[in-house]
Amino acid sequence: MPRRLLAILSLLAITTAFVCPEASVADEAACNADKLGSLSRAATSLLRCRARTVGHADPLDPDCAAEVDSLLANAFAAAEAGGGCASSGELSDVTTALHAFEGDLMTLLVVPPDGRRCAAGKLRATARRAKHELNCRRVAAAAGMAVDPLCVTSSEADLSERFERRDARGTCTTTGDAAAANGLVADFLFFAASRIDGSSTTPVPTGLMAAVSGSSIDLTWVAPDPGSGLVRSRLLRVLNAAPGGPDDPAAAVVFEGEAEAAGDDLTALLPNTTGVPRTYHYAVYGCDIDSNCETTGSHTTITPTVREALRAGGYVLHWRHASADVCGDQLALGTADTTAVPDWWKSCDSNCATATARQLNPTGRTEAAAIGDAFATLGITVGRVLTSEFCRNVETASLMDFGPVLEESQELTYFVYDEASRCSDTFAMLGGAPAPGTNTALIGHAGNSCAPLSSLAWAEAAIYKPDGMGGATYVDRVTAGAWLSLP
């Protein structure tokens, strides 16, 4: 995981950097400047190479990455050959951090086929910012001075302006991600520069990472150096846009305190789907004891998948029964209140000369069993299974074999009870919260005006997320054979 590696390297840099005691101030300045200049060329080359390959739907050319690594290694060796460097042996850490930065940037931008030109443009804008600021750092290092803050703010503003222009064209998969990209650049440049000059003070949080773990999104970061006075961290989250600063009113505060780790509840968030893209942007800021915070922060993103969401639990899935074209429903026999043949709909008779209800065919039985096997493979837990009383539904639920005892439901049963209310009754069931860590399965029918349930194919499921107030949010639909290919 690149961001975890970058965070670890940040800690190692504090304790393992080799400082040359005999280096003169002038020698150190010259060496640091040379290394920063070579890093500027390497970072620019890597990001521009990635922009070219992204724009043409090709993977990153391994020769390009190898050439960048070789360029950096040769330049660092040449700088150190002259002696007097502030530190040495940092090449491996800086190279790893460069590739981690590139990987994190690609995760942030999300590159589908129709958004390639946008992502390529944003990569070039990021390369421009890295080049500009590293050159400012090179000039400052050569003069033995701190980097000009105006250089940093102007390069940040330039990236933001170029990202916003790309967003305005309407072809980007992700928008509002300039702040997160600036945060990634800031993290990388701070780490690399401090590794090169042998410094260890961390004035802002670095290395923020997010990873799904069960029902939690685990977030970790490296807190600022205590000497900076920033003794607390404030962690924020915004959907589909980067937090606009530590006091962003649109952001949810996930954590505030003195730790370097926190968890966010995955079950409270909706997953990313093709219909509704969802990327959660996190930022952690360093704050003093009075909750006054710096504004640079460290940024990362995570895009929970439907598979991860279902593993965490908290969803209700409505299936139409599996494929069934054997015999037919004898609706002329009447409803439960009027029929002279009690429970005719429950019959599993497949002899069409005597059958009173439609039954599963062999394909339907295979579909139902395969869905159950897929859930076992995916590690998705079902805590309750409710089914229509029709035999084809009960058999579908039985073959799925999710584990719980089947509950037959009149509300899900087609025609014979209160057909006029079947839609509203079903939606009421979709709003029922499952037990923690589990999902609820409903095995019903189509044949009503209850979109999208009315349009489900045999063995297709609609996924809903109860909202805690009796309602539910539609998430996605999954056909019978698509479960194992869920992202």
C-alpha cells in the first residue's frame, strides 16, 4: 500500500537519516540543490509519461519508470561524489516515495475510458506544480534559505486553476479533487526534501491513508512534530470533493484528538456504483490545544465498492425468484379469501396437467444455487431470509442456502393477499435495518408497478440501504451471474 509505505518512510527518515558531520554549509547547500533539481526532473518525467499512457489507454511504460529511476540514481550518485552532502543513502526512500506519490495520484483521479483526457491533463498539471515547487526548493537550498512561501502558494493555485478548468469541461470522472492533489504533492515534497537535507521536523500531518477493514474504514497518519505546537489532529470527510480546509462546514468531522489513527463507519456510507460514483475524500489537519489548525493537511481518498459494502452488512436485497417457466399460475382459482383450493399457490407440483402454480426450471435451480455459492465465496453474510409463499420463491431461497431459517411473508406474495399494497409493503421491508454485520434477503416477484423491482429479471437483485427512518436508498442491481465479478 503506497500511502502506508510513505508514512513508514516518514518515520524512518527521522531516525535513520545519515548526517555527515564534516559537511560545510556551502557543500551541503550545493548537494541539496543538485538532488532537488534531479528530483524535479524525475518527478516531471514520471508524471508526464503517465499522462501520455493514460491518454492512450495504455499501462505505464515500464521502461519509462526504469529510466526515471536510473536518472535519479545517477544524479544522486553524482551529487554525493563531490562530498559534503547533508545526508546520504536516501535514494531508495525518495525513489519509493516518488512511485508511491504517483500511485496515490492515479487512485485519486480514477481513470475510466471516457475520462482519460481529463486525467491526463490533471497529471500534467500536477507535474507542473511539482516541477515549479521543487525548482523553488532547489534555488532556496543553493542559497541556504527556506523555500519562499509565495512559491508554494502560487504553485498550489496554479494546480487548482488547471484542475478546475478540466472539471468545467464535464468529462472528468472525479471533480473537486484539486485540494487532494495539492495535498499529495505537499506530502511527497515535504518528505523528499526533509530526507535530502536531513531535517526531521514535521510541521503538518503526513502520510494519511484509508483502507477498508470489515465494517470500518481504517485511517492512519503521521502527526506533526510536537515541537510545532500542533498537538491534535482533526480528520474530515467529504463526498466527491476534497475538504476545503479544517473548518469546512460541508465536511463531516470523523475524529479530533491526539491519536494517529481513527476509524470511520463504512456501514454509514454508500458504495461507489456506475450509476452514482462515490469517492470519499479525507483530510487530516494539525491543530493546537485551542483547536486552531493549519490549512495544508494531508489528504487521501477511498472509493468503497459494492462488494466491500455488502461484506460490512446493513443492506436489504430484493430478488425476483429464479428462472421459472414450468406450468403456470392458475389465477382463476382466486385469492386466499375467495379460493376453493386453499394454498394452491404453495403447490410444488410440476405436472402441468395438475399443477396450480408456475415452478422453477433447471436453469432457475442452477441460478439460485450459484448465487448462494457466490455469497459464500465473497464473504457476504445474510442474517434474515424472507420469501413469498409461492413454491418457486421458497425453492429459490432454499437453494440459495444463505443459512437462516426461511420466513414466508404474505407481504411479498404475489396476487393472493393484498396485491394493491404489495409494492408499499415491500418498500417498508426494504427499510428494515438488518442485524449488525448482516444483510437481509427478500425473495419476491416482479409483475407490479414498483420500479425498479417491477423490471427485475429472473434471479436479479436490487440492493437497498435502509436510512434508519423507515425508508431506503436504492444502490444498484445485480444480475444472477454477476456476483463474483462485483468490484
